[in-house]
Amino acid sequence: MLRKTATTVGSACKKYFTKFEKNRRTMADLQLIASNNERAEALINSIEAEISGIQQQLVERQKQELIRENAKLAKEVEAALAQLVQLELRNGKKQIPVPGSRGFCTSAAPEAPSAGAPPAPAAETVKVAKEPKEKKVKEKKPAAEKPAAAPEAPVDVGRLDLRVGKIVEVGRHPDADSLYLEKIDCGEVAPRTVVSGLVKFVPLEEMQNRLVVVMCNLKPAKMRGVTSEAMVMCASTPDKVEVLSPPAGAVPGDLVHCEGYPRQPDAQLNPKKKIFEACAPDLMTNGDLVACYKGAALHVPGKGNVVAQTLKNVNVK
């Protein structure tokens, strides 16, 4: 009887310990699952933070690209406007400065009356038919006042259209051994043709694909049968000539400014007024190789100064 009871108790204990072990393993599995869930949630939060950062970087990059595209479009519009003014000047259309602005308008003939509109009455032409004996007193018309001419801008470097250009093509002039024939990208629709007398001073390979400073509002002139549409600016002595270099980061079409002299270039310089000739004596490099006008540096805003390579305190032309 005692042996049977002991066997029964042993069997019950064995079942209890088996069930206890099973429950213990189940609790361990649940704790492992909970730990895995916490790690997974932390990983998801980390990934979400990285995605948010990447999205912000993409938005900022797109914003910067749009800013650059807008600046490029603004330059293209300004260049197209300048080219339009030059074409109108070549076709004989007079450019009239608009008071209070730097723009021009093209003079035009007065508009003809539209069809069906009543003719405007002629001033002071009505006669009195029933009083032939009375002498008609003619009123003197007041003299028409001439519109006051817009004041001309001061003669200084602000009248010169100086820009950054890139020589995209260069070779010898077919009819002159001392001249280069260049195509220069000035940020306009098409590159300008430029003739430069630099063969004796600058090797051909140094002219290829280099950035330069060009004056773009000279009147186009033929040089040995080729029309030159701009001038490459150089530091110059009788024995040595160096092409001026724009600052690092400059691109074709960048405008060159001079502190203290507002940039308001003529659409095209009048050769008779000799504006460039008046400015030329004050265009020089200084002791730091910086190109200056009356001591004020020529520069591209936000990018730096225009400089020569080695020539100090010499004329720029």
C-alpha cells in the first residue's frame, strides 16, 4: 500500500515539475519576443530619422538648384535685352533713355487713328461764316516746350560693360599673323567673335578654354576683314601683356563691378564721346596685382577680385 502511494506521489511530482519547466520556457520565450520587439521598434525609429534627414537634404539641394537656375535665367534675360538693343541700334532705331531708370525705349511713329474713329478736330481752324467784315484775331500758339534731355551718367568705369567670358575657340587670324581670332562665351545666346592682338605675348595653348574679362559694349569694328564684337582686358606694358583673370568660381556672364561706381553701362559706347579713352588712364593694377579704377578694385560680387598674374602698377587696356 505504501509503495503504491509513493508511486502515485512520484508521478504527480513529475507531472508538476514538467509543467513548471514548460511554463518557465514559455516565459523566457515571451521575454525574448518582447526584447526583439523593442529592438525592432528602435531600429524603425532610427530608419525613420535617417529618411527624414535625407528628405531634408534633397529639398535643400533642389532649392539650391532652383536658385542657380533662376540666377542663370536672369543673366540670359539681361543678355538677350542687351542684344536686342544692339540689334535695334544697328537697324537705325534710336534708343531713348527712360527718366528714372537705366533702360531705353525705342522711338516710334505716332499711332494712326483706328478705322471708324471720328477725326480729331483741327485746332484754331473754325471760321465764322456770318461775320465776313470782322477781322479774325489770330491767337498765337504757345511754343511747344522741348522735353528736357535725361541727364547723362558720369563718365567713369560704370559706363563700361565688363563681364566674365570664356574662350571656347581660338586660332590665328587668317589675314594677320599677330592677331588671334576667338569665340568667347559671355553668357549670351551665342558666343561673341573677338579679335585680339595677343599672339606675341600669350601662347595659343594658354588662350584655350580660359576665363577672361571682356568689355562688351564697344562699337563692333572690323579688324582685317573680321568684325570684332568685344575686347579682352589685359594688364599691359610695352614689353609684356597679361590677360586679366576673373576670381575663382566666376562663370561666363558674371558682371564685373567697381565699388563706388554704380554699374550703368551704355548699350553701346559712342566713339565720338570717347568714354573708354577717358577711363583708360585710371584703369591700372595695384601693388597686389588687383585690377582697379582710381584705386577701387574691379570684382565679381561674392566671388572676388579681377587680377593680373605678375604685372603690378601697370595700365589695364
